Amino acid sequence: MNDSTEPADPIADPRTFLAEIGPESVVGILLVTGILAVMSIAVFFRYVLNDSLGWSEELARYGLVYVTFLGAALAARRGSHIRVSVLEHFLPPRWRRLLHLLQEVLTLAFVFTIAVLAIRISGILHGTKSAAMLLPMSYVYAAIVIGFGLAALRHAVVLWRTARR
Amino acid sequence: MLALLFGSLLVLLLLGVPVFAALGISSLLYIVLAGIPPMIVVQQMFNGIDKFSLLAVPFFILAGILMNAARITDELFTFARSLVGHLRGGLGHVNIVASVIFSGMSGTAVADAGGLGTVEIKAMRDQGYPERFAVGITAASSTIGPIIPPSLSMIVYGVVANASIGQLFAAGIVPGILMALALHVMVWYLAWRHDYPRERRAGLRRIATTFLSSLPALVAPVIIIGGIVTGVVTPTEAAAVAVIYALLVGVFWYRALGAGAIVRALFETFETTAVVMLMVSASAAFGWILVRENIAAGFTQAIVTLAGDPWQAMLLLNLILLFAGMFMETVAIILILTPIMIPVLDTYGIDHVQFGVIMVLNLMIGLLTPPIGLLLFVMARIARMDLMSVTAACAPFMIPLIIVLVLISLFPALTLTVPGWFFDH
């Protein structure tokens, strides 16, 4: 911690920041802001105007679904997933790299499988509409296809880089 | 099949596969081998996070980050200092008081340690407190955060255990205050033994000025906790209000929040929320299998053969949680162990709300234990110490926390009285 009283600007250079967070985070930031706005408007309507909005809760929930699955792409690139990292402390560097490869392969296989299954579900549920907004459920399940699809690509890149190192 | 589900999960976790993928892969494996259509996994992963109560997760995370960024923590610290700084070992007591107030707006121990902790450790170093004491009390007092509402861990427990989040929040108030009192006693003892410094007693005028300048920060917990516990707002709505409040106070009152800080806070919220929610999502598929195959029955059977009385069962559950807390992250443990432990609670007539507080306190103690203790890592980073020294520094402060854990395990009234005032059981 530095001793100056003024905190440094957290985003000194927008371009570096953008490269750090990636395009999925731009969407993620907009989604979090949007969910907050929708919920705030809903609270205002309910307590100040005594009128509840039927669609607000559903919209916010689906926003959170998109945040969750898009975040998988970000977490894949930044390695921010929560995991038990005991074993690698006891391994020599060579084995540690192999372990890292294995972790990436397994995670890649999982997100890829789920993304493919989600494509099939989206197809089946295209005719089904959500309760409040009458949105086709395929649009909501698309969050899994897009998020885990991107995550699979990201894991593949990490895998490629680890393998070549 | 039971061995397959838990065996594969355990192996994947030990290999260091991300928790959400480990849960998902073992669920998929089970479902394919049991001949169930695998699409059910995707549906459960979706249903598991498509819940109104979970919207509180990003909001409480964001509110905590914003309040730290708005330097509300500095004001709180100054106010607490004018109140109890004159006691022997004053800054140790200040540390606890500030943590209790900050707990009322923040939902995670890491937000407390990372924000308030930086201010606290610096002040204690400047006054010549031993490093060990400063780091130990800062880490220990951070564990109060998720016990006093709001609390990310309690929201997740409430969703998995199907317990009222409002009741869980109300149930945490007394145990949180007990933790603070127990830590005060510990500080008092250490300060007396090692003759720690004290500060000049602040005059009434100083107390009044620091009170006024930290007033916006002090009002936040009253709005958040008051609103939820009295049932005026849902926890999700309260969380949204907390964010708006933090934004208004940070931008217009303290003038410490710029556009850059807000965008970064939103980004950190996006990342943390997704990482937590992905685990919630995958654990829903895992939990679905547990219920469908009635797998928890075996676990309950094992506990029943070992424990005759409820208190013995409680002891066993506590030990399992403390052990798990040494190796895994809080939310991950709540997600995996809650569905297994709920039938045991029902067998022995243990209240789900009481157990929620017990579980979270166990896991908070786990944050202070090696080899995997998130708070140890945070403290090592902000105090620039090695992990071994941080671990040693935190060890004595686990005694008061364990005493509180024993108390709330033995006496349901400590957790259930306050929710009883506000909710029909």
C-alpha cells in the first residue's frame, strides 16, 4: 500500500484496461449495470408508486444467467476459477505443468459438452415462452451456448499455450 | 454408484480441477452411467441459478467493493478509534468495532480484510504494535463479516437448504456480537500481558465530529439489516438499495468515487459473481442426483450409528465442516455438504436456520487455517508477510471463535431468538 492519501485512478489507461478485461467483460459490466437499474426501478415502483412490474424480476434473473455463463469465458482466460490448489505445491515443475494440462483438458471437455447439450435444449425449447415476458426460452438457454462456447475456445487457447511452453 | 459420484468428485477436486467443473463432470458421469438423459444436467444447471434470491449475490459484492473504494472504511475506522482507542491495546479494540459496523454492509470476510484490514494494519504498525498481533486480530475480526448480515454465504446456504434468508440474516446478529465480545476479551488479555499502547481518550467533541463524518456509513447497516429483518424489503431488494446508497454516498458525500473506480468495481463484481454462480449452477445438478438417488441416506445412516444424541451428531457435523474448511473455499463447501447434511438435521431435530449460522462460522474459522485459508492469503498480501507467520499470528485468535462456535451449537436460543421476534416459525 502506498502512503499517498489520494488513491491512484483505477483505470489510468483505458486501452490497457480493456485488454485486461476482454470484450466479454464489457458485456458483463453492461449486464450488471442493467440488472441493477431494473431492480432499482422495480423497488421504486413497488414502494413509491405502489405498483409492481411484472417483467422486472424475470428480466433481472435472466440477466444474471447471462452474467454467470459469460463469466466462464473471462474466468477461463484469467484463471480465476475457485479450485483446491494443494497438490501442485508438492509437485516438481515438470509434473506441475502436466497437472495444469490435465486440469485444462477436463474443464474444456466439460464446458464443451454442456455447450453442445445446450444447443440441443435450445432447439427443443424454442417454442416455449417465458412466463412474464413471453421470451422464447431458447434465447435464455443461448446464454449457456454462447458463454460456455467462448469458454471452450479460451480453455483451448490456454491449453495450447501451456502445451507449447 | 455412490462411490462413483463422490469418488470422481474427490479425485477431480484433488487434481485441482475448478470446483464447478469437478461438480459438473462427476454429475455428467453419473447420469450417463445411470442411463438418464444427459440434458437434465444442463436444465438443472440453469434452474439452479434462475432464482430471485440469488440476485442479491452481485449486489452485495458490488456494495462491498464500492464502500471500500469510497473510503467509507477510513471514516469508520476513525470513528471507532475515537470510541475505544483509549483502552489498553486500543487499536485492537478499534479493529473489532470497525469490523462489526462494516459487517452490516458487507457480505464477505475478504471484503472486510482487504478494505478495512489495509487501514487497520497500517495504523497498528505505525503505533508499534507487534506484527503478529496486528495481523491476527485483523484476520479474526474479518470473520464477523459473513455472520452479521448481509452475508453471501448465508444467501447460498438459504438457497440450497431452502431456508428463509431473512431468518438466517436475523439469526446471525447475536452470534456476530458474541464473536466481537470474545475477541475483545482476547485483546484485553493480550494487551494487559504485553502492555500494549493506548491512545489519549477522545473528547466528546472529537467523538461528535467523527460520528458526524462517518454518519452516512453508519446509516447503511441500519437500512440494510433493519429493512430485511423487519421484512419490509426482500434481501435482494435491500442489496440493490445498498448499492445505490453506496454510489450516492461515495460520489456525492465523500466525493471519492470516480467513473474509473465505478467501472472497475463493476468489472470485479462481474468476475466474482460469475465464479460463485458457476459453482452454484453445477452444484444444482449434483444436488439433483443426491436427492433423486437418495444418496444422503447413507451418510445419515453413518452418523446415526456414531451419534446417539443430537449433541454428538452436532459435534460430528462441526468436525466435518472444520476439516473441509481447511481445504476448500466457503461457498464450494456449502454447496456440496448442505444437501448431504440436511437429512441428518431432520433426523435429530436440529433447526435449519441455527445450523446455517453454525456452518458459516465453521467455514469462517476454516478461512484462518492452512493449507487453504483465503484470509491467510489476503493477510499475507496486504501485510507483506509469509504464510507461515500469518498462520501463526492467527492461531491464538481462533480460540475465542471456537468458544462462540461451541456456544451457538449448544444453545439454539442464541441464534433463533431474534428471528423468532420478526418471523412466524
